[in-house]
Amino acid sequence: MKEVLVTIQSVYQYLEKLGPKKSFQILKSLGYEKLLSLTGKVPKERLIVLTQKLSENTVVELVNQIPERILVEMIRENTDEDLVYFIHSLPMEDLAAVTRSIPPADVRLLAEALGKETSVEILKTLGVPKSIALLKEISMKDFLWLVQECGVPPVLQLVNEMSVADCKKFIKVRGIEELPVILKFFSVDHSLAIFKKLGMGKALELLHLLGTKEMLELSHLISTMNLDSKNIPEQIHHRRSSKSTGTKSKSDPSKNLPKKKSKKQVKKKY
């Protein structure tokens, strides 16, 4: 009973800090039970700061569209500044999708490593559905390692132009460690050109056949040659050799001679 009274007191202190107009609008839209449950799980001071920086409609939409368990975890894992920036920068539908699919702790890692502005830029550039799909195939720590090795713009360009299926196939077959090696040697534009020309399946087969180092060495060797694309034929005809088709068999002349008619023997009568 004591805990309930303390929680109710926290609700009223929370509403009092917001001012009568804003607190009445939020209480009316959310209902007392939702507000009571939320204030019992999140520090009152944090709720006050967040609600003061957001409009009444945004607060109501946030509570209604994001499950309470996830919302509480979001507030615990991320700073007020980052949360407010994410909420203001992303449509509520996208924000709800991100919170349901990407753990709040991973969002915090992304914001801490790259900053809130770059984090939002990544989500917007790739699109929320593709970002979510990719982060199901690669952990946030591995993604941040890749960005650290290659830089944000190259990784964004690569992932933006490749399909999720091709990204998944490359990571599964070759591992994420080879991507920085290939990107640094060929550049993003040339790497994409190779993948598009061969298709991801054949590109992976070539890497498997030659090995990554040998493929890079061969590519460098070819790049030093003075080659003319005009000499590439439109079609290459393969010559077939066969003993049976090499020489025509000579016909037996006797087979062409007309057959002699056999003479019938007539018995003479004596």
C-alpha cells in the first residue's frame, strides 16, 4: 500500500511540474493507469525532463505506439539528449519499428560511437526496413567495427547499393573481415562494379577458387597490362574437334555398281 501511495504521489508531482494545461492533456489522453504504471518504472526526474522537451501529442503517441517495456528500456539505456533527437528526427512509425527490432542498448552503442546525428543519417539513408534487416545479419559491434575500418560514407554507399540478400550471402560465405580488404584495394565503386558484372554468386566462386590475396594480385597484374576493350569479341565460338567429323569416309565403289541379274538355268528336254 505504501508503494502505491508513493507512486501516486510521484504521478501528481510529475503532473505538477508540467503545468496544468500540459499535464491535463496528457492525463486525459493516456489515462491514469498508464501514467501510474510508467512513473513507477522510470525515475520521475527523467520523465519530467523528457516530457518538457516534447509536445503533448508526441508524448501521447510515444506511449501509445511503443510497448511500455521497450519504452522503459529506451529511457534507461539512452540519454535524454539522444532520445529527444531521435524522437524529433524520425517519424513515429519508423521510431516504433526501430525500438521493436533493434535493442535499445545497441542504439546507445551506435549513438556513442558515431554520434546521434550520424546514427539518424544511417537509418534515413538505408531506410529503416533495410537497416533492421541488415542488423539481423550482423551484430551492432561488427557493424561499428566495419565503419571504423572503412569509414561511414563507403559503408553507406556499399550497403545502400547492395541488396540485403547479397550482403547476407557475402558475410555468410566470406565473413565480414574481408570486406575492408576488398574495399580498400578496389574502392567502393570498383567493388560494386565487380559484384554487378559477375553477380554475387560468381564473385564468391572466384574468391573461393583463387583466394582473396591471389585475386588481388591477379587484378593488379591485369591492371598493368595495356588492354583494349575493342578486342573483346561479342561472342566467343568454341571450336569442337572430333575424329569422326574430321574426315569423311570414302564410299566403297563396289556398293555403287549395279547388281547383275542372275540368269535362270533352263533344262533342255531330250
